[in-house]
Amino acid sequence: MSSAECNYKIYDKELLIIIWAFEHWRFKLKLTDISIKMFIDHQALISLMKDKELSRRQMRWVQKLADFNFKIMYRSDKQNIKIDALTRRADFVPRDLDDERIWYQRTTILTLNWMKIADLKKNNDQSIYKQVLETNEIDENCTLLREAIARDETQYEDIKLKNCRTQNEILYHDSQLWVSFNELLQMNLIREIHDQSSIDHSEILRTVKIIKRNYYWSSMRKTIDQYIWNCYVCQRSKTSRDKSNDLLQSLSISEQRWQNIVMNFIIDLSDSYNYNVILTVICKLLKERHYIFCITDDEDITIEKTAEMLLQWVYQTQNLSSFIVFNWDSQFIFILWKFLCKRLSISL
Ligand SMILES: [Zn+2]
């Protein structure tokens, strides 16, 4: 992805993947009469071709897609585990700060929110407490609040003054020092506390609790939330909720014919002599193959039938394989092995 593409919103990023896929397989996809099904885990894209409010870029893309006969179908994350395993490989994860993808990620986070972390510079000459105190004294809004308290008002605009008090012209909320409505000051205060080594980028609740010991401003929780959502260190160290994926393992090289085999069902074919499914069984070493016409409309693909077909068409002439690659779930393979062993009187 280019740096500009890294900054696309998630809807556009997902859409971009579709465009790339169609561009990559353009010649094959244009020639087919069959409606192409595209499975995606971003539900909002299902109504893409019917959306009336599209940006210029999206309209350009939709025009490109109009050449194809396709349907976008939603598939939830849970059902999409195999695709995730391919796209979230451990070796795709950025290793260090020099990785340009880290920089693009940072750009994305900052442009999506209003916070200007780059403006927050450490000011060693003045403690943050002193800065808050000085601003409290001279800030216009704090002055207005002090005047409202002096008039015994219980509310000033949307701020409840019940727990507010003044002491030596300093505004407090209970025993906490009032922080003025100065965005940069609030950010500096949060940074000073959240980033210090003893706190070490604590999660939101702990940071709020620590700040609340001494400071207060209205909607402080919202400000702290936003700071931590934008905190680069917190974002990087956030625990991933994705299933951890191991590196893809390459298959061992076969030493004998038919030792490792690859199986697959080609389904939804047009009827031919009442058959519409082909089981392909390929020897990994020599690429010899069996095509077994197997299932009709009235039958289901069962594990027992698959085992019988292997015994009848493959293992009658070949030795039993030691490794089967099959794109069905691991449970299918496990039970298939059990059937095969049982039929061949092999005890496990
Ligand atoms: Zn942090």
C-alpha cells in the first residue's frame, strides 16, 4: 500500500482489496459467464453497488467493477479463519520502528482524531502542577466559574458547581485542582502522568484514577480516552485479539510415489452422466493424478464415501499415503484416517 492508501478509511481499504483482486484476475474473471462470488468480512460493502452516496474515488472504483458479473457476500471473522491465516502471517508483522508500515499506521491514527500529540513538548522548566495552577489563576473561564461560585450559583453553563470551591483565588473541585479548558494544557497533563516511567502507559482506568487524585476538569474521562487511543506506545503494545498464527509450514518432500497426496473436490459442475462432482487426488512427488467422478445430486459427500473412493480408485494400485493435504477441516481428515485404517485393519 502507498502512504496515501494507508490513510484510507477501513471501508475504502476493503474496497481497494476488491479492486486489486479484480485487476489481478481480470482476464479470467471477464471471460466467465458464471456469477463471481466474493466473500468479505466487512458487512458494509455488501450494498456497495447500490450505494447512492459515494465519494469520487469510490465512484471511479464502482465503474471499474461494473464490467464484472459478481456478488459480494458477507462472511464473518469466525468463518474467515483460513483467509486470516494467510493475510496475517507472523512475518508480515512490522519488526521495528524503521518499518515504514509503522509510520503509516501512526499517520492514520493521528489524522482520524483531533489530538495534536506532535505539539506536546516536554517542558522541564515548569512542573505541570505549576502550569495548571498558573493557568487556573489567569484563565478567563476559571474567572467566570469563580464569579458564579461567589454568586452561590449551582450551575454554570453545563458545569455543576456543587462540589466546586475557591481558595486564595484558586479554583478547586473538592480537593482536586481545577484544570482550565485549555486543550494543550490538558494534553500535557495527561502525557506527563500517563507516560512517566512509574505509570508506564497504564490502561485508561488506572490513568484516570491517578489523574483524578489531584486534578479535575469536566469531560476529563473523554479527553483521557482520546489521548490513550492515540498513544503510539499503547497502540503498539495492545494485546492482539486475533488468533496467533504460526508461520506457514512447507510440506516435507516425498521420498516415494503417493507418499504425500493432495485431495480436493471440484463441485457444482454441470451434470455429466448424472455426475456433477469430481474428486481429484494428486501425488505430490510425480504429480500423477486420479480424477474420480463421484457424487450425484441425490447424494452427499460423506467421509465414509470419500474413504471408499480412495480405497477403490487409489489405494487398490498405490501404497497407503502417509500424508494427506485436503482443504476441508481437520476433523474431516482425522475421521477419514480412522475409516481408512479401520477398513485396512490397521490398529492405531
Ligand atoms: Zn500510552
